Amino acid sequence: MLVQRDGELGAIREALAEAARGRSSLTVVTGPLGAGRSALLHALFRCTAPGAARPLWATAAPEERDVPFGVVRQLLDGLLLDGLPAREEPPGGDGPCDDVLGKSEGRPDAVRHPPAPTGADADADTAGGDPGTVADALLALPAEPGTHAPPLILVDDLHWADAPSLRWLARAASRPDGPGLVLVCSVRNGEPGARDALVRDLVENADRVLRPAPLGLAATGALVREHLGGAAEEEFVHACHRVTGGRPLFLVSLLSELGGTGRPPLAAHVPLVRAARPEQLHERVVSALGRQTPAVRAAAAALATLRVDVADGGVLHALLARLAALDDAGVGAVLRSLRELGLVEHGAGEDGGGTRFVQPGIREAVERALGPAERRQRHADAARLLHELGRPAEEVAAQLEAVERGGCPWAVPVLRDAADRARRRGAPDRAVRYLRRALLDVPDQGPARARLLVELAAAELPFDASAAESHLAQALPLLPTATERAAAALVLAPCVVAPLTPGGAEMLREAADDLAAADGASGKPGEEPGEEALRLEARLRYAGFTDPGRLTDATDRLRTADAAVHSAGGRELLAVLLHATTLGAAAEASEVARRAHAVLERLPASEPGPGSEIQLVLVSLMAADAVEAVESWLDAAEEHPAHRGADALRHSRRALLHVARGRLPRAREELERVLTAAGTVGAENRDFVLGVLCAVALSARDTRLGSLVVAEARDSAVSPLQDVLAGMVRMPEQARAGDPAAALETAMECGRQLEAVGWRNPVLFPWRPWAVSLAQRTGDHHLAHTLATVEYARARQWGAPVGVGRALRLLARTTGVAERVDMLRESVSVLRGSANELELLMALRDLGRLLGDGAEAREVLREAGRLAAACGAPWPADRRESGPARSAGAERAALTRTENRVALLVVTGFTNREIAAELEVSVRAVEKHLTHVYRKFGVKGRRGLSAHLYETEVNAAE
């Protein structure tokens, strides 16, 4: 399939028209390897219509360059002995195609090729003249009786033609008399034969020189569809074009390789395009280089060995001069040859800087053509030379990777430096390769090897934790001191919240015991532990959070660790101890808040990155309802460059702060950014981000976020917390689906799991508030009152205003009317000292409902309305103005004050008789009021009323 060659074909048509008028001409098609020169000549031979021209074919070959008239003999072979032309497919032909130079509908796809002359016929001089004279005579014969079709002589690879044939072709193209003919020859740039004087004369005196341009996107797309079938997606076509540069040979080789995969040309398969290394291209490159001078081959091998672009042309010339044993003039000449051949290109600048192979497959083909021993030696020479020239460590390391143990004293430091640079630029896999190579050049035993193994483990940890653990296990016995062994073991947990395998935890525990024993032996048992000891203790305590006994011990340890706040390791330990105390609510919230603020004040804003102790401190302050200082700290921290690239974690922190303040719309906005942030959340931050998702999902009753928590918890079980979170976010979904009994059982099961591990904080784990509402909805008022009473006791023990105020509001729902108003007033009073405005809003709302239509009720509801605006919670305008008890949009009519009190007592669990005694009315009056309530709400019975008011509560909070 010939595409994007209309200009070239038009030039040949013009030459044939001139030949028909008696004027001969020479056209040269030139270009680098893969430009499509031969394909154009093949198309001319195959597709010339009868009567338009009489095509004759010859292909010059380097092995026949010394055979006199070798090309002319091939042209003679194209004529029948009776003078009529024969048509055959030229070497490498692709079969018949549509006519491109005439009006015929087609030609036979194969015609017998006459055998080459043998014996006496093979020697044209003894048969009656030299081949050139015979050819002149035969070319004058017409193609067919009655026609005057000019000869179309096609010579591929003219640069390998023998000298007599070249002289004859020059005479044939320029003869002034006789029938006109068209001579079309192809010459590949950069070939040694192209610099032959006779070839240069032919090219310089050509009537036309055609240089086929690289194929464009449209032509590339056409060839992709031709070879791979179907509709090629634009991204796939673009990838093919970028990889091949539009060179027809490169493109066809690539498509042939891709065709073997059976994959359609879709955007999803673009990686196959980038990874393909066509064998056909490899063979052509090796063949082309094999005919170059030794200097050119050596330069190509040197460039392949270097593997990286060198922007400085002077450095590149020096490298090539040494590796290819050339002087400066020779380097310039061979680079020109390689560029003319189309194998290399260079970037901006005239000094040769940035020279590189035009395609990765070419470099690999050149390198594969070298023997294994030669490859290793070349890479060793390149490494030594790059090191001597002071090139970047990664350039030197890339060479050392391909060299077996070389014994160079500078190799290990260079490889370690390169690994460090690779790790800092975000390429840990390359860092691992450099360090594994460095291991080949260090002794099998000893501290030097151990320290290298520790570096290797640190590089492997992000993506191959098992390998990192194995290499550390090898390193620890080789390190000379307990302190160094402790520092090495900490590689397994670079931050306090990093997950540990049982083997990793045991390794840290042994290092901690080893360090304690060493400190005791040196007479330091009474002194404050060192940094390594504090950091080891922090990680081991964090790993024991599911052990109730360890939580209690952490609280005792917290009270003796104030001095640790002055060191980084101490702050890590304090953050863990505070977190453990917060989970178990084992101290007063005020004490936890004071210590957490002390850590926050001394925690540099530049320090925390992914997995930092700030997550633990933030959770403790949120649970203690003491987040006033957090926002300014986060503002300062997020301006620091260390936080770039940690968007998901940054937005999660912000979302948790908004939850603590009751600003749910803003929390949702931050979580939307979390879900769309670039990059992934590492395992060390998974619990934190899932906890924030759960907090927002529960507070906002957002089932979409809840589904995300469930999915994440199912995919990865880093800690028991994830199972609890998944259960808690299922509660709203079950309740909305009309199954409050199942939702209540889910809440109770979450509570049992949390109690089992000692996680009892009422602010962090609000399962009882949900269970209270669900129990009331199912009519189990005794359970609701019991749960509310326990929640209030736990909240009082912890002491955070948000927990106490919420517990009072819930308890008021399960007690008598006489106590209810006082409880709600106390709840409002407590919550005025809380950062959580949403909880204050709900307490004011409940109080306003209970008070009815008086002035106090209206003032309370007006304040609630102002808070609703601040919290982004919906709030009907008439509720702010008049204050009648009204649902969140679902009620059909307002209740009277008495009906409202009756309804609230019913859902609290009072019987009709108890309600009558409470209100000092008759049982009959209670029944009448209930009937009105049922009718206004459109419900049936006490359970229906409980369910309706539950839905009212949900709608009001959303």
C-alpha cells in the first residue's frame, strides 16, 4: 500500500511524458534508511499500465559490485529473447496494486521471468558485443507491436552498482538521439557507495532528485488500518507516528510486529506500541551498519553503549573519540554518516549535543549485534570514562549495571550516589537496581555490606516490603553496635503509622531489647531513652493498638513522657501515646488536649509528610473538641514544599477539621478533592483517610461516601478499624432501605467489636447515638434509654464538650418531659463551649421544638437558623420566624403544642396512661391527640410515628 507519494508519482508521470516525446531523463530517489525509496520503485514496477511504460528492474548488491555490467545484465534479463518485455515481481515486491502511472484497470500479477544467460550467452563480449551495446539495441524495440511505450529503467540501491553499469546508465539517461527512456534510481543516504564519484556524478546531474517526506498522521492511520484492521483510535495512531517518526520501513515493521499480538489498534494498547522492538527493523539496521566503515560501526556501538543523551557536544565528542578510537575530525565524520543514514539525530545546537538514536529499537539492535564479552567491555570502558569526565552518577551507574563485578574502588560510591538521586526524583525501582548492582562489589560479610543492604531495604520498602524485610534480616547481624542495628530496623517503619508484618514487628522488638540491654550495660538505665529507643517504642506501641492492656499501659506511660516533647523521636512517641489514650478515652479530654497542643507547638511545619505523627495529633485534638490551633498550623505546613504531591492527605486533614467544626458541606468539598487528587494514598495513611471518609459519611448520612469506605475496607484489611468503619457506614443505608432492625443490629455489632479492643471514645466512635435513634424507631424504648444513659456516662468521663452535649440531647429524647427541657438547656450550654456548631444547632432545634410557640422558642430557633446558614444545613424560613414544630419538609401540617408533647412522649416510650399522668389530662384526651398526630403525619401507630420522627431527624441534619 503506497500512501502520501502523489508528488513523487506525478514527477515520474512527467518524465514518461517527456520520454514519449524523445527526451530521456534521470530521476534519483534518495533518503535515509526506511524512507520508502525501494517501496516507491516497487510500486512503479508493479503498477505501470500497459502502453504507459516498459518497466525493467535491477537491484544493485554490495557483493556484486565487482562484477562488470552486473546491473546491466539484470536489465537484459528483463527482456525476452524476441525483444518483448517480461513482467515479474522485483525482489521484495508486495504483489499487484492499482495502476499509478496509466489508465489500465490492472496487470497480471506474475509473468514468467526468463532464466539468466549461461555458458556462451553469459559472456556478452563473445556473443557479439558488450552488454551495454546489446542493451542499447534492445531498448530501442517497442514494448508491444504498434506502441511506443518508453523504457522505465528502475535501479534500486544504485550506490552498490558496478562501475561499468554506472557509466552505461549515465550514457543511457543522457543520450541525445534514439527513443527516450526514463531512468529512476534509488540511493540511500549515508552509504559508503553513495560517496563514489560515479554515483555522485549521477545524482548531481539528475534531472530530478526526489526526497520522500516522512508519512503524516493521515497516512500513518491508513497504514495502521490496512495492517491491523478495524477503526484505529486516534491515540493509537499518534503513538505509532511518534515512535516511528513517519518512516515507512519503521512503521511497517512495527505494524507487522503488532499484528502478531492480535490486539486491535485501541488507545488501551498504546503501551504495546512503545514496547515493541520489531525483529525486521533489527535485521535491517544490522545489515545497514554491517556495510559501513569500521569507524562508523565503532561510533554506533559507542553511542549504543552510552545509552543516554549527552547534551554537551564537546563531552560527547570526547566520549566517542575514546570509545571508538577516533580523532575529533573522525568523530564529526562518523556522526554525519550516521545522521545521513537516518539512524541518529541531535537536538538543538550545532555542536552535536543531544545526539541519540531516532528510535529505541535501533539502539537495542546495535547493542545486540555486539557479542556479550564486547558489550561488557564497552560498558566498563564507558563507565570508567564517564567517571573520569565527572559525568552525573546516574550516567555512570547505567553503564555499571551492564558490567559484572569489576573491582573498581569508585564503583560502589557512585552506585550509592546514583541510587540516592534516583530515589529523590521518585524512581525507587531504578535506585534498587543500582544498589543491587553495588552489592556485587562489596565483601560478602562485614559492616560495609550491611549498610548497603540497609540502603537497599529502604529503597525496596515502598513496592517490595518482603524483599526489604529479608535484606534487613541479613544486614542486622553484620552491624557492629546496638544503636546502628536499631536505626537499621527502623527502616521497616519510616513513620509511626507504617503497617508492620509480624516478622517486621519482631525485628523491631529484638532491636529495642538489644538497645535496652546495651544501654543497661553502659550504665545508662536511669537516663531518658535515646532517639532510636523512643522511635522504636512509638512504632511498637502503635502496632499494639488492638490490645486493651497495651492501651491502658500507654496512658500510664503518657503521664511520664512530658520531657520527650523536645525531641523528634519523643514527639512521635507522645503522638502515639496520645492516640492510644484517645481511643480508649482513658484520660480526660482536657489533659489530652493540653499534651497534644504541646506536641503541635513543637512540630515543625516542614516536618510532616505522608505518615507523619500529625495525623495522630489531629485525631486526638478533634476527639477532645480542641481544634482551635489546628487550622493555623495546617496553613503554615501546606505552604512548605515538603507537602507538594500529598494532596489526598492534605485534603483529608482539612476535611476532618471541618467535621470537628460541624461544617459538613466544606468537609464534602475537601473529600471530593481527595477522591480526584493525583496519586494514591499509601498504606501508612490508609486508616486515617478511611476514618475521615467514615466521619463525613456518618455525619452527613452520605451513602455514596459510605459505599467507598465499604469498598476500601473490603479490598485492604490493614487494621480492625476498617471492619468497624465499614459496619458503621452501613447503618444509614440499612435504615434508609426500611430495615431499622438490621441497622440497629449493625450498630450493636460495631459496638461489641470496639469494646473488645478497648476503643471506647464516644466522640470518635458515635455508634450509640445511632443505636439510640434506631432503637426508638423500632419501638425498643428501654434499649434506647439504656444506651443513652451509658453514652452520657462515657461522655462525662471523657469530658469533651461535643460528646457531653450530644449525649445530653440524646438522653433528653428518652426521658420524661419534665426533665427534657432542663437537659436540652444544659446541652445547649455545654455545646456553646464546643467547636462543633452542627451539634449546637441540633440541640437548639430540639429545645425549640419542645418549648413550642413562646418567645423563648422563637429566639432559640432563630439562633438555630443562623447556625444552619453557617453550617450549610437546610433550614426552612418559617422555622426561623415562627418556630412551630414542623418536619424537615415531610410534615403535612403543624402540630399543636400539646400534640407535639404527646408525640415526643410516645417515641420516648411512655404509655398512654403515663402520658396522661405527665400532662394531667385524661387517657381519652391522650388518645384523641394521638389520633390527630397520626392523621397529620400520615402514619399508623406508635412504630410508624417513631419511624416518621426518625426520618425528620435525618432530613433536618442533611
